[in-house]
Amino acid sequence: MLRDLSKIIDDADSEGQDGDQLQKELRQAAQALWRTQFIYENDWGVKTSYELLRRYTGYFENLFDALGYRVVGRPNDGYVGLVANELPPRQSMKLDESLLLLVLRLHYEEAFTRFEAKEFGEVEVESEQILQIYEDRTHRERPNFGRVKEILAGFRQRGLVQIEDRDDRNFTLFLRPALPIVVSKDTLGSLEEFVSRSTAATAKTDAASEVQA
């Protein structure tokens, strides 16, 4: 990797470019992608990083492969992202966080098949609608509003959603095209599996209560 970087810098110098500045920008691009997981071509403030990630794809693929990640996103997708080569043995996400992510992914999939995706492949949905879907699909009470905003802030940091506040209790979500990369179709089965187990457990508890009564 250091050899690849040296060649890139040497080539830039030989072409009359500022090799030191390019090295700095390459480092910034790598840090930006590592920090946010997904970088979009149309996002403000990341144009240089996005272009470098595209121009020197081979270098960044080797760099992140050494860390256990692969670079994803074709040029026409409008984004570059990182996905772990192997899932960690234990996930750190809490249950409500995992379920909300799955619900967002499910809604994105269904809206996309209805041709509701907007510019840049984003799907727009109101907060109340997505929280109602959460209740309907998981058969669980929605998290409180503060917790929802906390979870979504983490998703926004990773490049999975954008949030547009309208007032203290309502906001608009823009589900981003990286969602299908982070949560595959196979993973969506986890939601149905969870709901089935949860529903069965609830039914068993209700039946036991009736017997005791």
C-alpha cells in the first residue's frame, strides 16, 4: 500500500501536480469514508473526497481490504461505501435500533418497486408513517421520540438516511440507496422471523392467562 501511494504521488509530481497536497487529500478521503461509511456524489463538502475515491479505486480497495473491508458502489450509483468482509460475531446494535433499520430497509424496498424513488435514488417518507410501519410490522410499541431521533442520528452519520425537521414532533426522512447494501434482502427475513417468534410468544402468554383466569 505504501508502494502504491508512493507511485501515485510520484506520478502526480512528474505531471506537474502537487504530490504533497494530493497525499493529504487522499488521507482525508480515506478518513472521511472510514468515518461515515458511505459518501455520496451529491453531498455538500465531499466532492474532492468522492472524486479521489473514484479516481484511485484500486489504492483504496487495497487499503481497506487490509482492514477487513471492501469498497462498494459503482460509478452510476452515485456513492462509495465500506462493508465488512465478515460480519462480527456479535452485533452491538440494540433491538429497537436493529428493528428500525430493518423497517427502513423494508420500506425502501417496497417504495422502490413502486417506482417512488426520487432523485439520487432516495425514498421520502414522513416520520409518523415510518413509525406506524414499525408498529405494524414488528408488533411492538414504537420507541419514544427522543430515542427515535437518537437512532436516526446514528444512521445519518453512516450515510443511510437524511433528516429534515419540520417541527418538534415531526420530520421527513430521506432513505438513501446505501440501505440495500447494509441490509440485504436475506437480512429482511430476520424481521419476519422476529415477528413470528414475538407473536407466538404473545399468543402463548395470552392463552396461559386465560387458563389461569
